[in-house]
Amino acid sequence: MLAVLLLALAALAWAALWGWSASPYGRYLAHGGWGEFGALAALCRAVPDGEFVVPALLHALAWVLMIVAMMLPTTYPVLALFRRLVAGRPDAGWLTLRVVLGFFGVWFAFGIAAHAADELLQWSATKVPALATDAWALGAAVLAGAGLFQFSALKYRCLEQCHTPFAFVAARWHGVAPAREAWRIGVEHGLFCVGCCWALMLLMFAVGMGNLGLMLALAVVMAAEKNLPWGRRLRTPLGLALVAGAVAIAIAHA
């Protein structure tokens, strides 16, 4: 039942993102320009500080859909184990929801920070022309950084926590303070998940969140790395491919 629910939620999120990207608003899925189109322009004018508030809310909605589509299915091993541990408790559903909310809270905070950095870069590009004309260098740097991070010890310390869900949950669930312990499991699982996946997720900001093909490819890779025994084998080919992509961009613009 849990697996079906997670897959259904992910499928709905993918459908919403596909519909958004295929709509007249699709080009606004990734970056700025929210206030340039019909009803959104009117909404921005109608809401106090709308030019800031409306884009922020829509960016947040897009990010939530991405988390549900790409990251929620990867939580299944931890959630399934936790559900078995709390089975029979009258508050089992509420405790499971706290785990999910803790996980989402961490990813949402990461998304807000990443969006803020993205907006700062876009603002800086209006002040420093070189940032706009040499934007390819930033994309190459993100690719290279994600590739090099594939070989970092930090990534695999975080992945180890994802590969051992029983040890992870058992170390944090004692049933003494159920609500607090469930929240801790969700938050710390989110932290370790961000710790192993953040560099790959930043590729979405370099390429654009409207690229559903890249989103799907990254979702498959991250799910494999987190949950499959052979996920570690992706380390070298993926890392080398990303670095090679960065080098190719640099050569093309040399």
C-alpha cells in the first residue's frame, strides 16, 4: 500500500510538471519572467509586493513538485521499515507523516537556498555583463563540480546511511518520545539525502527545471545510487561523464 501511494504521488507530480512545461507558462518553470505573461502579470500587480511574492510562491510550488517527483520514491526503504516498527500504534499514520514532513523540510530549505543563489546570480548578471556573456562558464563549473563530487568521501558517507535503512531507523527510534523521534528520522534522512544528491540536483538550475528528460534521468540515477546494491558502480562513469561534459563546454567556448 505504501509503495502504491508513493508511486501515485510521484506520478501525479510528474504529470503536473509535464502539464506545466507544455503550457504557455512552460518557459517560466525554470527561471525569471513570471510577471511578463497575462494573468500572472495582473496577479503580480494585484498582490502587495507581487513582483517578489508571486514568483517566490511559484518557484516554491515547482520545487515541491520536483521533490515529490524525484526524491519521494527514494524514501521507500526508510518509510516501509518505519511503518513496520510503528504498526499497531493508533498514531502510526501521524508518525509516518512526520517522517515525510521532516524529509521534505530539509529538501525545501535546500531548494530555497539554491533558488536564492540562482536569483543572486541572475541579478549579478545585470550588473556585471561578463556574467551574462560567459554564462557557459558557470554551467561548466556546475557540471565539473557535480562530477568531482561523485568521487568525494562525503557523498559516500551519506550514501552509506541510505544503504542501511534498518540501522539508520533503529539508531533513532526508541518509542520514548515518538513525535520527536519520527521528526528526527525524517530530518536526518533528508540531510543525508541532500548530502549525497545536492550536486546532481544543482544541475537542474544550470540546465533548467523545465527539462523533464534531465529530471527523469537524474531521478533514476539518484534512486539507483541510494537504494540499489550496485548503485556505487555509477560513481566512476557518471563522474567522468559530467567532468567530460564540462570540458567539452569549455573547449566549445575557448
